[in-house]
Amino acid sequence: MNLFQVVYWAVNIGVGLAIGIGVGSFLGWRMGWIAGLGAIIAAVAAWLALSKAIDFYYKFRPLRPRCKNGCCLQSDYELVDWDEQNSTWKCKCGDTYVQRKDTFYCKKDGDTLSPFRKRTWFHGWQPMNADGDAGQS
């Protein structure tokens, strides 16, 4: 669990307790328990719905393309190095890629980069030709 998730859960439990105490002061402790528990359950349901929606979005528009061998998905990459303009990734197959914004380059011998895939608006990752244009390579 990362820091964001810890803060999220702490805030939700606090809000649930505050709602429970507020409702409990007007309608009694039993209704306060129900309202507080309901608020926490609603927060958990919202968290799950949001995470499923994000997973669904990235299923059709992944952050990284499949590797050139076709074996590795977006979650199979490991970040090796990054700076302001480039992110260097290594897939489980051992191939190294450099990402610049919406473009993936395959890193060959030394520092030679060859165009690999470009992220287009509606079509996910498309192959690139030698000129660097998205289309059939």
C-alpha cells in the first residue's frame, strides 16, 4: 500500500466516523453506526469502481506497447532509467526500449534507436516505418 492509499483510507474512515457521530447525535447511536458504516462502504465501492474503470481504459489504450517479440504486456516492463525527455524500459524478454512522449524506440547496439511504435489517439500503439511515421512498417 502506498502513501496515497493510506491517506485515502484514513480520510474515508475519518469521514465515516464524522458522519456516524453527526447522525448519531440527532438520531441515536444505532443510526449513527449505520450511517458511518454506509459512508465507509460507499467510499470503498467508489474506490473499486474507479480502479476498474482505469483498468478498463488502459486495457484498450495501454501505457506501453507489446514488445517486439509479442510476449510482454505493459505491466511486464521495468523502468531502467529516466530523465526529463526519455524513459528507458526493459521488457522481460531482455529488449531495451526508449520512450519519448508517445513514441517507443527499440534500442539496438549501443545507443542506436530505431522507431518501433507510436501511440495514436484512437488506435493505441501503431507500428512505425523507418521515417518515424505511424503506419505499416
